[in-house]
Amino acid sequence: MADSDREATPAQSAPEDRHELHQELPIDFPDPFFRGLHRIIRFAIRVLAVLMVAVILWGVGDVIYIIYDRLITPPFLLLNINDIFYTFGAFMAVLIAVEIFINIRLYLGTNVFPVQLVVATALMAIARKVIVLDFETLTPMYLIGIAATTLALGITYWLLRQGNQYHEWDD
């Protein structure tokens, strides 16, 4: 009987056939020491996911408090431009936390590291930084660094999207 005619045993089958979620940390690794370490790391990532949900909820509470505090401070029910930017910054911080949670979930739930999502999260974080910049206290070199980082992340994201447009149509 030829090798190709034999039915693969579970030990010989591909990792995708065994429903393994993340190949960097396989729970069926041959070495028991590393198998145990992989389980510990996977548990730690789950703890991080729970903590990130707590941070998101805390951030939502913070946004509510910021809006409430700014609206009850005289002049009553009016926001000045600094209040609006401060509120935008709080909103963006919560949205970045949500993106990080999605990164954690995808990291555990797939066998592919979500590079495009990580770059999008970094782009969102730098956008938040740009929104809340205080231009009166910044040096020109700092602004050039922010601009270069934003440009590099934007180009990277665009290149990743161009590479993925032939594989999947949605983000």
C-alpha cells in the first residue's frame, strides 16, 4: 500500500485538521515542558483579554464623567474647544482599547497574526496623539517625528490593504 493511500493518524495530520487555534503556541507540542509553557501563555493572554474589557468599561465611565464634568462647569452646558479636544482624546483612548481587545481575540482565535489590525490600531493611536497635541509646547523635531510615524504607518496600512485586496474584500 502506497504512503498516499494510507489514512493519516491524528499525530500525522496537519495542525489545521486538529482544530488548533494558534500555531505559535500549540497545546499539542511534542515537548511536555513547552506544551505546559504554551498553556500558561495562552491563559495569560485570556487574563489580558478580561483586563482589557475592564479597561474599556472604565474608559467608558471616564468618558461619561468627562462629558458630565465639562457640561456642569460654568458656562453651564457649553463646551469650549479644549473641552471638545479633551473629550475626543478620551473617546479615542476607549476605541484604541477596543482595537487592542480585538487584537487579543484574533491572536487567540486564529492561526494568523493580525498584522493589518495591529498597524490600524497603531495608526489610530497616533491619530489620537495628533488630535490632542498642544502645539504651543512642542518642538519642531517632535512634530516631524509624529508626521514621519503617521506617514510610515499610513503607507504600511495602505500596502497591507493592497496585498489583501485580492484575498478578501472586507476589513
